[in-house]
Amino acid sequence: MKALKLIDKWFEESVITLFMGYFVLATILQVVARLVLQIPAAWTEETSRYAFIWMTFIGAAVAVKQSRHVLVDLLDTYI
């Protein structure tokens, strides 16, 4: 039971961290391959894009889970 609580608490953050690390490394590799080696690697651009997309989706889920989404309280103020 305790293991499930740890997974529930840290799984999304761990996955986001892995995606962010991959995103940074793939982007650096793309820059080095394009500017230094003059041989652009097509796979790094696409996989880093997908890592960024999944990082955004999972980050939105974490924000909902922690009640930290941006709140627009304009209607609450005037109603």
C-alpha cells in the first residue's frame, strides 16, 4: 500500500523529469549535429517535439492534481 502511495505521489514528476532530460539532450544533439557536423539528424527534432508535448500534457495533469492551475478569477470578482 505504501508503494502505491509513493508511485501516486512521484510517478508523474519522474516521467516529466525524464522527458525534460531527453528533450534537452536531443535538442543539444540536434544543434551540434547541424552546426558542427553539418549533418542534421531528423529523428532528434521529431522525438524532442513529442517529448515536449507529453511533458506538457503530464504537467497539466500534475497541476490539476496539486490544484495549481492558473485561475482566472474575473468572474468570481464580479459575481
